[in-house]
Amino acid sequence: MNAATPHPANRPVLDPAHAPPFPVAALPVLRNPQLRKNVAHAVDVIQAKRARLVEEKADWQALRSAAAAIRAHALENLGAYLELFETRCTAAGGQVHWAADADEARQIILDLLRRECASEVIKIKTMTSAEIQLNPFLEAAGIEVFETDLAEIILQLGEDEPSHIVAPALHVNRSQVREIFARRMGIENLSDNPQALTAAARNYLREKFLRAPVAIGGANFLIAETGSVAVVESEGNGRMCLTLPRTLITLAGIEKVLPRYQDLEVMLQVLARSATGERMNPYTSLWTGVTPGDGPERFHVVLLDNGRSRILARRTERQTLRCIRCGACMNACPVYRQTGGHAYGSVYPGPIGAILTPQLMQMRHAQSLPFASSLCGACYEVCPVKINIPEVLIDLRAQITDQERSRMGRVFDPMYLGLRVAVLIFSRAWLFHSAQRIARIGLGLFTRKDGWIHALPSIGAEWTQTRDLRGLPKQTFHAWWANRGGVATREGR
Amino acid sequence: MSPATSSRQQILGRVHTATAPAAAGASSGSGSGSEMDALRSWPGLPRDYVRRGSLSAQPRLELMMERLREYDAETTECSPEGLPAAIAAQLTRCGRRTLVAPEGLPQDWVAPGFKWKIDRGPETGELEMGEIERADGVLTACFCGVAESGTIILHHTAAEGRRVLSLLPDWHLCILRASQVVESLPEYFDRCSEPPRLVTWISGPSATADIEMTRIKGVHGPRFLNVILVRDEDAGATVNGNRREREENGGDRPGKR
């Protein structure tokens, strides 16, 4: 793809088509104690805040149910709501564009910028633009891109990639931020106090806000009833981008539609609590087309499909599209906590990324991600729109296994051979009993006095390298039951 | 057929096909028919969450003030008659001399002894960005206050000003009437006769926690939020009873019934 620039040596690869598989990508993180400490600290803080605020909300489960129902209803009627959104947004002076894939979305945005003669653009944090790798594409076309969210500035100046969808720079600590800002903003004697670092970002951006002709942002929600767009944020950089430039471009996935304005009474109650552990995020902005005398003169919405309609067509997987990008699932995930976001090789990490990324890639890339989970269900429990992530993970695993099974090379793969033998044994009682007897003798050779197997040879070593295995008991359950049953029967007589 | 049109048709075609079984009972076509069907089935969605708070007026107002203070917003209270004096006192105390304000602000809020720049709209004298940016602060009314989350909601009507007015100055003084305070978020939606065109919800001053989850106040929006709660007469008696009130209460006509 021509949009991708060559990655600096240490820059994480978040293009699923080129990223290494999860177990490989996770290794450098697992060997980096500083990174693990930064990630664990951040998710611990957010989780504690979230837990406290969810606790105080007596109607939390009712809110979750309503949020899930609203999102499911919007998806069931997505075509109708998208058309309604288009009609109302256009009537209010906005212009709606449709992009079937990332290529088309990038081209539409570049054409709009060219029409504005814009040589620079300011951006509100949008994961959708990272999904279509917009920044490298625009930069290659000679347009200077300025991220305005503090975390995104840290990543842009540090030539790094997002590792979380809500707090994209949570893997970077204050002294690393200080180093990046001092070097790239040319500030000497910058302290590593977050207050000072935040002030540096404010100064760096202030005149860019007042000067830039065009802003690009995402959408938290599109309101079909009114044709309005809603953006939630904390810093005020969003409000700056939404009101100061003469032209505003919103890039939004087609799944972002809500039926009515009133639906925000549910969605915004669950979003802020789930995302940042706040009762409400500092700023929520909602606008409708263009308003003479207030804000941009021109407003464009680019509606992006890029694989979403395909997900919509699948019964189990459709719920993936309910996601409101709160990030609660990654904060709760025991795997994410250890590996951070970069290991997922996608701008969407964590449990939601593990189901969303391979589907957006039409199951052609990122096949290792559905296996990057212990299926513990913590993600499902915290999800404000009740996406049953483990259910989707299992379904995707089955699809990937089917893909692999159809490949000829797999005929001789030890795992598939082993499974075929297992099928044979499990389907015949006499074979099963003989296999048990042989296994008891065979494993007995490796079982120590404590009743555990600490080391196995060959392919068995893959298990025992990291875990012990309990030795087989002296008697099978079947034999024990037969004996016990004999006694009971006798007494019965 | 242009590529844009074909992408639109392609996407909508795929979406309609993908959702066809679910919509089969209602409508198989696209266009306004299915829009109507979709909106018609919307009221049946489950809404078992709390739609109306249980607090009486006094504790509701106290909650509002407490939540605002939790965000480091400054709060004071006054009677309707005492509002002009309260505004002047806040400006003096905080050392704010040059203020910007929207055109629809009630005349008696414009306290004498300070320099006021009124934003009068494109035809009659709109303020320049630089003027707004350089001001010591901004004074506006608001549409609603939500106690549970300490949220101030602006609909950007004449007394609330255009969006940039309450964004660029570093200090925002907002007048909130007791009759505008609801307990829970759904009650705010009950007060919207129809969805507003422009909305800003403000919950405390601009903030970030992007560096090690340490909350830092004041990034790009106003660093200081100052709220004066006006104890208008019907606060105690009718706020609860007014929940279906459909009036656009821009803030300049307090407590109308």
C-alpha cells in the first residue's frame, strides 16, 4: 500500500497486513519491565475509577441493557438510519461522502484538502483515521498534519504508535514525554511535571488552532434524527478544531449512527464512566451541518465502510459493531495488561481489537488475535453495550481453524494429525480404554514422587516448559464409578 | 455513474442485504418507508434505567454545587435581585477586567466598572478571534445544569453565545438558575422541546490525564470555570413538577412558568 511510510526500526507496526503475529509481537514487551509497569499503572488507575463510579450507579445494569438495545436496534436498521442521517445532515448544510474502503476515504479527504488549498491540517484524535492510515498518506501528499490531542502529540512527535483507544500514549511515562517534548519542541530545562508538559503542549498548539484552515476529526455518534455529529473529549482541543477552522471534515464508520438525540441520555452515561472513570467527560460537542456565524463554513462527513457491512451480515459477529470505543475491555483484560497495545499489531488493541481487527481485514490478516485471550470474560462483564466478546472470539477461532484445515500443508501438521487420532480414539470405547492404559504407563515414566509431571520430551515440552502437569490418577473415574456402583447396588438389594 | 454515487449504492446495498432478515417483517425496501419503520420500533426499546431523580430541590442544588466543586469549578450563590452585584463581586475577586459576552445577555448582568466587549453577530459587529482570545474572561447564561454529573449544558442561544465565545477565554463565568437544575441526565432531555442544533456540555474545566493518568486542569479550553447559582423563586416548589416543561429557557427570563 502506497500510504505506508517505512517504519523506523523501533516503531511498532500497527498495519495488520504487515504486523507480526501476536505471540511474536508480544515478546519484546514482555521483556520490557518499564513498558509493562507503565501499562499496568495506567489500567489499574482507570479500572479503579471506573469501578467506583459504576458502583454508585444503582441502575448500571439497566443502562447497559438499554445501551446494548439501542446499538443493536441502530445496526438492525442501519441502512434506514444512514439514509436518514444523510438527508438531515445535507438539509442542514453538510455534505455527505461515502467511502467503500480505506483507499477511497483517503482520496476523498485529500481531494477536499486540495480544494481548500490547505497545506496543513489540525486533527482531533480519531482511531478511524489511524485505521485508514491517513496521516502518512497526507504527509506523502505534502500536507502537514498536526495532532492536537495531548496523547496523540506525544505519539506523533515521538514517532510512536497508539497502544490504547482512549489513552493512546499510556505506555509512555512522564520522563519519556519530557524527553520527546524537549527534543521536538526545542524547549530547554523542561521539567517532567505533567502540569509543565501539558502547558508546553498548549503553547505548541495555540497558534496552530487559530491559523489552520481545515480540521479533521472523528465522530463518537452520528444522530440520524437530526443529522448531527457528537464528539466527546477532555482537553478542549476538539472544541477548537470543531469551531475555529473554516472547513471541518468528519471521518466516521458507518456503524456510528444512533437513532435519536435522546439516545445520548443512555450512551453518554455509560461512555464516560466506562472510558475514563468520570461521571461525565469535560466536553461534549454536538453540531448539525453548518450554522452561519458559528463555526466552520463548510462541513463534510465521510462515511466509511471498510469491511463493516461484511461484519453486519454475520449473526454472531454483528455485535462487534455495537462498540462505542470506551476501552473498558482492554483495561479489564489480563492479556492486555501484560502485553500493552502494540502487540496486537492494530490500532484497535485489546479484546475488542482481537475481534474487530481480523474481521476488518476480512479474516485475511491478524489471525493470531482471536487466540490472544484466556476467554475469562472480564471484557464482556465491563462492556457497556454488552458485546459478548468471548462468544465472538470462539466463532472467529472456528473460522480460522476451518481456513487452516482447508490448506493441504495442514494434513501433516502434528496438531491436526493428533486431533484426527483423538477423534478415532474417542469414538470407540475399547480404543479409548486401551489408550488410557498405555498413557498411564507412558506418563508414569515422567511422573515424579509428588504426583506431578515437570518435564516432557518432544512436543510435550511446549507445555511443561511453562507449566507442570498433574500425573494421571491410579484409577479412572469410570473404574471408580463401576466399583462404587457395585457397592450401592448390593446395598439396594 | 460517478464513483461517489456507486460507493453510496454499493455500501447501502450491502447494508440492506446484511440486515434484510431482521427487517423482513417490517419492510424490504429502502428509503423513507424503512426509516419510518425504524423510528416506529424505537420507542419499544427497553428503558428500565432511572429517568427521573428522587431528590427534592435543596439537596439537588447542593449536589449540583458539590459536583461542580469536585471538578475544581468555583461556585457561589445569590438571589435573583442580588445577581448583578454577585457578578461584579466575582469579577473583582478574580481580577477580571476585560470581558466578552454574547449579545443576548440581560442588560443588568453587564456590571459597570469593567470593560465589556459584546459579540453582536456578523452584521452588527462580531468580535475578532484575537479579541476573544485576549479577554480576561467570558460571561454567559446556560440552558440546563445536570446535578448528578455536575454538567452545564449550553444550546448557544442568544444569551449563551456562539461556541467560540465560551472556548477561547481562559476564564468562564456561567450563570445557572436553580430552576434550570435537573438531577439526572434523562431529565435534561425531557426539557428539550426538540433537539438543539448546537450543543456544548461542560463538566468542569478542560482537563487531561494523558500523562501517567495524572489529572491536569486546563489544556485548551478555559482553565477556570466559575458558576453562580441564582436561587430563583420557583426552585423549591416546582423544579420537580416542571420536568415536562417544554420551554426554551435561554437564561434571560428566569423561572418562567
